[in-house]
Amino acid sequence: MRSFLILAALALLAIVAAELPAEAQAPSTRFYLPMIGRDPTPTPSPTPSAIQIRYEGHAENHGWMGWQSESAIAGTEDDTKRLEAFRAEVVTGSGITMRYRAHLSGVGWQEWKQNGEIAGTVGEQRPIEAIQMALVNASGANWLSVETRAEGWGWLGPVKDSWIAGTTGQARKITAFRARVRHDKAEPAAVKVAYNAALQDTGEQGWKRNGEEAGVTGEQRRLEALRVLLYNHPESMGIDVRANVEGEWQDWRSNGAQAGTTGVAKRITAVELRLTSAYTGTVLSYGAHFQNRGWIEYASDNPSKNNPILGNPTDLFRLEAFRLGLGNAAE
């Protein structure tokens, strides 16, 4: 009975307390969690706008053909129509500019142009043979890629920012080009080489490239002279060749100058080549076919074939055919 009375009293007190104003109630106990500092929601830093460019070509019988971008073609893919002029500019990219120039048939390199100025000529019917294009003040995350289309050879493959795109010394016109800014990585290296052999009785064969065979085998005809050129390459890079003519070494010949002789019925009995200011990772290899010996080879990255002098000046066997290639280390 006593327990019942105690419980009843407690219940009555709870009801009364509930009816009292809040001020009269006993202060409640509060629990505070420790304050954990929290950074405010981060505001993303502004991402620089991707660099965007545009360019326009002036083609034979077409004139200015409209602005292009993102690897669209400026010029034509018609080998009969020369590219005569072009211009380019940066569309998006604060503080970024473009510089570029043209190599003209019979003239050579023009002065550098920039920001929409005209490179090449309008109204002179003079073909462009090579171009250079470069971004100025671009960050390391933006790389220009340029590719030219050459008469008879089609698209030559893309080159890096500032490299020479196209050919020089061959009178081979450009018909078109295309460009873009890469944001993933720089364009992989792809230096290329061309060479022209002069043969007994017939003279120069015409330009070969990238491992094709120049000269003839099985006809007992001497290869009397060679010219060698790079294309799609860094401006500073070159190639030299020297020939031993019937036991006597000539001086080195550079970038398309003739090694050997023509018109005097003399044979080349040995040959050697070298790269100058070579781009890192470029591999030079060449082969020569000699009378009574057949093919012998040189490869700069192969210890079993790394004697750069092919042929023997003392045996006087004639050079009959030649081939040359460049390899480029993957990036």
C-alpha cells in the first residue's frame, strides 16, 4: 500500500510540473558536442580556357577558303592546286599568340608573321613548300600539332610546335595543311628523310623516302651521286653525307647538297652519313648495295651493324643502290 501511494504522488507531481510555465521548470541538462572546424565549401579556381586557334588557306583558283579549326583542312587535297598563302590566330587564350612563316618555291623562308598576318603570297602564283607554326606564351599543357599535304606524297604526318612541316629543296608544293592544339601531350616525334640518286647514263631518279630503294641492282650500273634531306623535323636538325669517289673522300655535304659526281663517269666506292643536332631518340640506319658484295647495312642502335662507313675505298667496287631510314623513339 505504501509503494502505491509513493507512485501516485510522483505521477501527480509530473502532471503539475507539466502545467507550470517554462520559466518555473527546472533547467534541463544540455550536452554540447565538441565543435569540429570545417572548411567552407571550396570555390573551384577558374580553369583557364583551353587555347583555341583558327587558320585559313589561300589556294590556287580558289582564293581564301574560309577559317578552319580543330584539324579541319585549309587548302585542297587536289595535288594540282598549290597552297599560296595562309594566316592564323589564337581565338581563345589570354596572352597567347601565334607566329608562323612560309617557305616559298624559288624564294626560301619568309620572315615570321603573327596574329592573322598573311604568310606566303597572293597573286604571284608561287607555291608554298613548307611551313612553321608556333604558340607563344602557351603553358606546358598546350601543344600545337601541324600537318601538311605534299604534292605526290599525300599527308606527311603531324609535327610538333615550331618544327618544319613539309619539304624543302625538292620543289614539292604543299596543297593543304591542318592544325590543332593538343591538351593531352605533345605530338610524338616523327622525323623523316628523303634522298635522290643520280645513276649512270640516266641522271637523278627522283626523290625516294623512308627506306625506299634508290638506284638499281642487277644491271651493273653505278650510282654516281646522292642528295639527302630531312623533312618534318626540328629547325636545328640536319643530315650530312660524304662519298668516297674512286678512293678519295670528298668533304661532307649538308642538307641536300650533292655528294659524288655527275657527268664524269666516276663511281662511288664508299659512303657515310650522320645526323647533326639530332632529335633525342632518332635512330639513323642506311644500306648500300655494292658490286660483288650485295647489301651491307648500318644502324646506329644495332652494335652488330654500327660501322657508319659502308664500302671499302681500296677495293673500288661501285655503289649501285642505296636506302635510308629514320626511326623515332616513342614518347
